[in-house]
Amino acid sequence: MKKNYFIIISILVVLIAGCSMPKVNLFKATPDPLREYTLEGAGADKILLVYVNGMISDNPKKGLIFTTPSLVEQVVAQIYKAEKDKQIKAVLFKINSPGGTITASDLLYHEISAYKEKTGNKIVISMMDLATSGAYYMSLPADVIMAHPTTITGSVGVISLQPKVKGLMDKIGLGVDVQKVGKYKDMGSPFRDTSEDERKLLQKSMNDFGERFIGLVKKHRQLAPQAIAEISTARIFLADEALHLGLIDKIGYISDAIKETKKIAKISEDAKVVVYRRAEFPEDNYYNVAGAASEKLNISLVNIELPEILNARAGFYYLWPGAIATD
């Protein structure tokens, strides 16, 4: 009997001790800071490689357990960090994006322009699969735009996404009662058809956004009138077509873009090519987009989500909708 009491008391001691153990945080409250990692070179001067992947947005992505910073936040954090490093002589943006929201695209354009003006450093763009619409817009301040031989670019225009559920609601017998102050207060509502007056107002806004885009293309690229007319159709172009029109400067691979960056920045062949990451990766290289600046937990979780473009909110976009199948 005493033996049984001893066993019971021992178990209770262990349980009580377990209850008083310090709390273990499985997930960090804040992400690790950006750290610099060298991909190649050993010289004093540096080229910063920045990845721009996916839809351009300033909305963070909410996952099952963690939230990933928005693409704008990720890119701007790297630009601000680069401003403080006097050894960085150029920034090379490696882009694979169909574009995104008008404001997010313009924010990146503005931040890249401001960085270039503050530092005097060179900016080079290396386009991968896609660099359409807003992704091309943000590339305009660059000194050199280089596309991969199989890049799709262009789509210099505006698209409005306005989902409508009125037909479905009519079929299932549902309706929404709206009270408003102001004739156009519910313009764009998904619960009713758009009037002709409203269509004209929406089109005017789209025309203004489109003229801004074309105006920046004219400012930065100095193209022939015939080229501007072709680009203004908002069609997409393959790399060789874009080169012929003057949308890009060269065609080449990422290694060619690095050589070009060293050349225009007037730095040695041994200059370092560096990236900012929140974690170290073995056998790291230029194609490691998984190691971009966003915070990732070292946990394997099933997280199935629709492509970002399918989750897009209603509004105006510098976006190529044909990327729905590829984003």
C-alpha cells in the first residue's frame, strides 16, 4: 500500500512541476531581422539583388498561423536598408509579376525613384516569366531593363474588377436594401446593375489612370509615336517585340543582368552580389525565391489557397488578367 502511495505522490510532483515550467513560444512574436548574405564575389563594392514575385499589393497575406508582409513592405524594407550601406553601388530587381493594384505599383515606382535620387546608385531590372502592367510600371525608373528571352511584358493599361452577384441573388430570392445619401454613393455595388452614367464615370477614372501610365512610359522611354500607339492598346509583348518597340533595353539571362549592372555602375568584376534574407540557405543562388525577405516559419503545414489574383478586391488595377492561370 505504501508503495502505491509513493507512486501516486511521485506522479503528482511531476504533474505539478510540469504546470510550473516556463512557457515555450513555438512561434516568434516578431520576425527575424533582414541579414545580408553574399551570393558571389569578394570585392568591396556590392550589388543588391531584390526579388519581386507575385501580385503587387500592399496588403499582407494572412495564413493559417502567420501573416506574411505585403510585397510592397518586403521590397521597401530592403530599399531602406540598402540606403544605409555605402558599399552598395547598384540594385538589381529580379521581377516575376503580372502587376497588381494601381497604388501598390505606384508606391514601388516612387520608392525606387526616391532611392535612385538619394543615392545616385544604378537600377537594373531583370524580367523573368512575367513583368506585365504594374510590374512594368515599377520598372520605369531603371537605367537598364533586361528581359529573359521568354519574358512576357507590356499590358500597359488599366483594368477594373467589379464582381456582380445580382443575377445569382435574383435566382435564389435574396436582395439587399440600400439607403444612401448622394446619387452615386453605391456606384459599383455588386448588388445591382451599373447605370450608363456610372459606367461613364468609371471609364473616366480608368482613362485618367491609363494616361498616367502612358505618360510615365513616354517620360522614361522616349519612344516613337508608332510605338506608343501600339503599346497603348495594352496588349502583351514577347521579349523580342518589347525590344523592337523600345519597352526594354536588352534581352538576356540573370547572369547577363549582373554583368550589365557591374558595367553601368563602374564597379569591378569581383564586386559582391548580395541579398537580404531572414534566414540562411545552404547552396544559395540567384533563383532562390523561397529565401526572399518574407518571414517563413520552419513548420510544414498544409495551406491551400487560391492564386492571389483570384482573391483580388474590387477596384482598379495595373494587372494582366491573363496571369490567372500562371500566378
